[in-house]
Amino acid sequence: MSTALDQLFEKRKRENKAVLIGFLPAGYPTQKASQKIIRAMIDGGVDAIEIGFPYSDPVMDGPVIQAASEEAIKNGVGVDEVFELLKTTVDYGVPSVIMSYWSPIEKYGVAQFASKVSELGGSGVITPDLTIEESEVWKTEASRSEINKIYVVAPSTTDERLAKVTSECSGFIYAASLMGVTGTRDVVSTNAQSLVDRIRKVSKTSVAVGLGVSNKEQAKQVATYADGVIVGSAFIKIIQQFGSGRSGLKKVKQLAQSLSEGVNSAR
């Protein structure tokens, strides 16, 4: 099995560069706007897209992403919009994954969810609150549908557990750079690099760092040691501040260009 995401990481490794991944909740601030925002990210140089499934109890999300998800839920966004946006991003020609808490996947039907992601050309699913111990059904269905299973590890993850969790990841391993929730930070936690170093000792799978990257310098710093850099809150903040009209979209594209320059000049 080799997804578009696997191929992207392989290609970027050959070029000695990290992958830039942009995150946006589906239907934020509206479904139509979310398609335009993602287009602007890609036009600015984002390599892959992570689509958030808006959820009412997002344990890992910081205030910025929470507010965006709440707005999307208020607009009636659900699984149909998530899949529609996945199809759109795949059609844009970039590897795309969904990030979803477990409850919506279970509610939709685990087998159906995995096969729908595959059918639409999606590469995989990030499941932040699903533990390895509770993953039997998901592992079976994700393998059957030939999509990537992406789990989240954090600085608090023990070495023993790190080996266990990373052995089940494909596509990439999501390294949360700090304890706590997503959001832009003035500095990316030093924990991020030591976590990546620890992962490297137990796994050969690509590692992408999320939580806290919001500007060119931070993206460059993370790209010196990680295979992927994930940015979400910084894009959402632009939309919160400038809206999703022409000026907001222009600023999204500019941020993507700046982050891309940071990532590409890191090594």
C-alpha cells in the first residue's frame, strides 16, 4: 500500500525537504469559503491538507480551532461536508487526510468511514483520541481500505508506549510538540525536537510536528529535524481577523508562501 501521502513524504525526503501540511476545519467559516481558503493555502505552497471534522468536545484543540469548529457546527456542518471538502482537496491535486475524534467515526460506521475516505482519494485519518488498545476495528478497516492510520504522540508518551503507538502509524506520526492543546505560540516548544529524536529511535516512519507553528522562522526551525510541519491555528486566525473574502484569502496565501519558504530553506 502506498497512498498519495506516502509518496509525497518519499518525494520530499529525496529532495531533502520537509512537507508543509495545512489544517482547516470543514465548513469554516462556510463550506464554500473553506474550499477557497484551502485553494489559497495550496497556491501559497502548502503540500498536503488536513481537514478537521468539527466536533463539539475537541479535547486536543486550542481556543482558535475550537471557535472555528463551533462556528462550523452552528452552520450545520457534519460528515457530508467533511467528505465533500476531502473530495475538493483531492481534486486540487494534493494529498489529503481527515482529522477526526473517534465518536463521529463510530457514529458514521467504522467500515463505511474508512472506505469512503479511500473511495474519495483521501490518504488517511488522524485519530487524536483513539488509543492503540481500542483500535482493533479501526486497524482492520483502515488496512482493508488501504488508508493511512495516523496516531498522535506527545512529550509525555513513555518510551515503551512510543514504540507501540508508532509501530501502528503509517503516512506519518503526528508529534504533538507540547502538552496541552493546539494554538499558535511565540516559540515552538523545545520538547518537539526531543520527542522527534525519541521517535526516530523506535520508528522509521515520517514524523510531522503539530501544535504551535505559526510563522516562517518556526516552520524553518521545525523543518530542520522533522519530516513534516503542520500549521492550523495561524491560518484560522487570519480568517477570524480579516474574513474569508479577497483580503483574507490573500493573507492566507502570503502566510503559506512564507511558511513554505521557511520549510524549504531549512536544510
